[in-house]
Amino acid sequence: MTSPRPLPTPEQDAAVAPMINHPLQRQVFVCTSKSCSANGSEAVLEAFRASLMDEGLLFYKNNTQGAVHCSHCGSVGFCAIGPAVLVYPDGVWYAHVTPEDVPEIVESHLKGGVPVERLVRKRLG
Ligand code: FES
């Protein structure tokens, strides 16, 4: 058995990756792989970023107190029913999301904690 490789301490990591200590509450992942992109997922991602920015919720370098991190992701197997949107730590996977659905997801789920059931197709946990 090999000895464990040396790692920086959590404090050293937090000094170079300050988001470790920022008050994030949720992550939103929008699939931008081939099938979801063909169904408009880039516009869905931009709609999330714009809506979260308007609400002051988007975490980014100029708002490190934002509660929601939003990013693209690769295929999750919802290719035939995309665009796929995943919300964590809730483990809620949405399908068929359009830019028009985004304000409802932001208001109901990301602000209110209540998923938009008509678009939910999978739950983890
Ligand atoms: S391309 Fe988005 S889930 Fe497969």
C-alpha cells in the first residue's frame, strides 16, 4: 500500500478557492450536449443566468454572495426529452425546459423550494 499523497489543508485550499466558504445553496446544471443544444438548451442556460442575475441570486465573480451557481453540463441521458436541467442538492431533473419555463423554475423552485412538477422526470435521493 502506498502512502497517501500530500494534500493542501482545507484552509490552504480555501485561500485559493474562496468559493469554498461562499454561501451557495443550489446548483443548476443545463445540459448543452448535442441533442439538448439542438432543442435550444443554450437559450435555456442564458435565460437562467439572466433571471438569476435579475434576482440577485446568481453566483459569479461580481456577486460571490449569490445563492445559486449555474453552469452547463454534459449529457445525462435525457437526450430524447431535453433540454435537461438538473437542480442540486435537491436531485431534481427537469425535461423539456424552454426559456419560457425558466422564470417559473426560478420563482417556485430556486426561491420557494417547490419544484415545478409538470417538468420533473427524475429525482435522486
Ligand atoms: S444531450 Fe442533453 S441529456 Fe443527452
